[in-house]
Amino acid sequence: MFTNSKLLRSLFAVLVIAALAFGSFSAAQAQGGAAPLFGDAGDVNLSTQGPVEAQVMRERFVTVNTGMLFDAGGKQLSKASLPEITLNLFPDATFTGVVAGAFSDSWGSFWNGRLKGVQGGYFYLTVVEGVMMAHVASPRGIYEVSLAEGDIYKSIQIDQTKFKDHDDAWTYEPSGEVLPEGSLGATADSAARIDIMIAYTDDARAAAGGTAAIKATILTALNETNTSYLNAGITTRLRLVHVEEYSYAETGNLSTDLTRFRTNGDGYFDSIHTLRNTYAADMVGLIVENGGSYCGLASTIMATAATAFQVTDRSCATGYYSFGHEFGHLQGARHDTYVDSTNTPYAYGHGYVHTGSTAANRWRTVMAYNDKCSSLGYNCTRLQWWSNPTKTYNAAAMGTAGSSENYRVLNNTDYTVANFRSEIISSDFYNSFNGSATGWSPGTGSWVIGGSAC
């Protein structure tokens, strides 16, 4: 039987424990400003766990509290209802995401915004059929969270230096003609959007974690691309009109896979041409799992309707922006002048590399390679921007007039590419997913890649 003193001591102990628990919870809340999105999954034993990919600096298995993103009825929470999200990627990498856009469409639900107190930081969340993908970029690193197996997710930090863009031995098809805007008459498609269709292999789907997971990857890549257009002053937007899976034995050679993908009648991807006409896709992309150490390949630089095909390795599609990079080639954009001196279709059509005197000022735009930086003994982070000398990053111009103005190229060719097929799907389809959510404003900052600031 308790005495009064024993009872008081017991109550005091309970209160202390409760206070400590509440304090820990409050500290977590204070750090992120909201409940954390991820939980520690602890030790896991995945049936399909493979070797760690070269670009993965570190990894952590987590669970995802997707319930905090939707109300009790399953409706996506708005920006007003969910103004901030705590993105606890690693114990030493926790960010508060300030939601700028929250929107849903027939493909899924999406959130994007900036990282509180982190100059130049941003995030994307995509949920498709209950499966989530996250991409977070900050000066401290680039991170992704994607499905591993079941309800277990993998949080990784990405080392961009491990990515190789594509094999320079590839011979591009001849460039197509660029039409003056309005030359096709009043019934032509607007240059405001370009319709794309994406195919993916069964290997890419399996490695992503399933059908919903590979769709989440594709949609994240699309959102990244459209936001990069917004950042750089590119006026068109890509619109996804269809996705399709193919059972295909990947070769590990992007040249072979791309040739088979775009060739009609060879028995590999023949139905893609019928589907392209059915959905009126102006450009077509293929996601593969094994790029043979390369990230992607496009048929040509400035496509024709017949050559508007590209292939992208799944691991490079997001975070390194290879999805948008390869479509950029089809729209006429070239690499930086250090690796590519060709001036067709435009002398000003190159990506841009900035080799600043400090780590904070070493970066490159979407179409630029790392070669110039590596020749100087350091690395430059690929930013979510296209070359444009009228834009600045850390007070430095993001291009050189007359040489590196990718934004002008895409603004010049959008009308031509948008009319490779005449639009069939109505204009209100997918109209919210355009990378221009109210309140979103791109920022600048210094970045870390491969363990050192760039």
C-alpha cells in the first residue's frame, strides 16, 4: 500500500517522464516547424535488396507518414492546411519545407516549395496511388526518398559526380527546320505546351518499386523540368499525356535501346508509334534501368517529328535533370562550349559552366557537362536552371550573350515542337501541373557535391 510520500514520488516521476517525452517531441516540432514526414524503419531485410549504386553517398530506410499529407477523407491538404512539412532525411539533414504549391490532377498529388532558412533550397513531393517520391535539394546536398519495398522507403544522398551524361560517340540525326511562330495557321497548336508520352521498361518499373513508383518518378522529373523552365524564363511547359510499360530486355547500351525505341517495324517498340498518334505526343521518352553507365541519349539536336525520341536512365531522371536535358536536345539545346563547339541550329544555343574562384560559385546549367570543372580539379553542381545571361546565381550571370542562351533556343523552337502532332487531348487536362504554382520563387545559394562545396 502506497504512503502519501511514496505516492507523491511516483506522481513526480511520471510527470518528469511525461515532461521529457513532451520536450523531445516539442524539440522535434521546433526544429522542423511541423511533424516529421519520415520515421526510422530500423533494420530491414528486403527481398530484393541489391548493391548500393555508385551515385549513392549514403542511405537510410524510412517509413512515410503520408497521412499527414491528406485529410481523413483522403483529400490532399492545401497549402493553407499544410503550410510546412518537416523533411527529416537523415539525423544531420532535416529541413523545413515551406509549401508553395499543392495540387492534384488525374496523375497524382504534388507539393513543392522552398526550404526554410536555406538559400537556394527546394523540394518536391509526389504521391501516386499511395506511393510517394521526394526530391530535396540544398547547399548541403541533394537527396531523394523513394519506395524500396512494401511500405519501406529509402532515403539517399546523391553524388552528381558519379553521373555520366551520354556517349559522345553517338551520331546525331540531322537537325530539323524551325518554323516561324504562326506559320501553320490559326488551327495550329499553341506554343504554350508540348505534349509528351513516356514509356518505361519492366526492369525500370521493378527497380522503382512498382507501377505507381515509376509513375511517381516520371511525374517528379516532369515537375522538375517545368520548374526549370520557369526559373530560366522559358515560356512553354511539358504536358504528360500517356505512360506505357514495355516488357523489354535492356541491352545496357543506350544507342541500341534508342535505335530500337524509335524504329517502327523492328519488333521491339512498334506499338509506341500507334500510341503516339493516339495521344498526339509531340515528343516521346523511354525510361530504362540500365543505361550502361550513361544517363541518357537523344536522337538529335533539334528534332523533326520523326526523330523526337529520347531515352533516360531512371537513376538520372530526377535530381540530375537528365529527363529535361534529353528533351532539351530534341528542342534544339546543346551542351556547353567546352565540350561542344558546334553552332547549329543556333550559335547561342549552349549550356553554361561557371568556374568561380570560390566553391559557392562553381556550378553549371541543365545542358552543361562537368568536364570543364573537373579539368580544373573540382566539381560543379548541375542546377535546375537553363543558360540565360539575363538571370543571375549568386550575383553571377547564368550565361553569355551570343553563346549560352538555352532559354532563347527553347522559346524559339516551342511552336515547331508543339506542332509535331496536332493536339487531341483537351486543354483542361493536366492543366495544374505546370511548375508555376502561386508563391513559388526560385532562389540561389552555394552547393555541395561529392562531399565538397561547389
